[in-house]
Amino acid sequence: MQLYFIGELTYSEIAKQEKISYYQVEKTVNTIIQAVDEKMKETKEN
């Protein structure tokens, strides 16, 4: 699955394009956001 700029496409549009469920798109996006948040925290702490 390609990464999209969140907000550029709705989750349902991405799901349609990638032929996966809306739930999977949402889960993937949330996982990415979480990973980025953790990375930011690590960077701030160092």
C-alpha cells in the first residue's frame, strides 16, 4: 500500500483504490501516526 498524505484522500477512496477494507486503511494510518509520535518523543528526549 502506498503512503498518502492524510487528508488528501478520504479513507474510503484509498480503500477503493487499494482494494482493501476501510478498517485496514484506518488501522494502517493509526499505526503510522503512532510510530511517528513515538519517534518525535524519542527525538525530544535525546
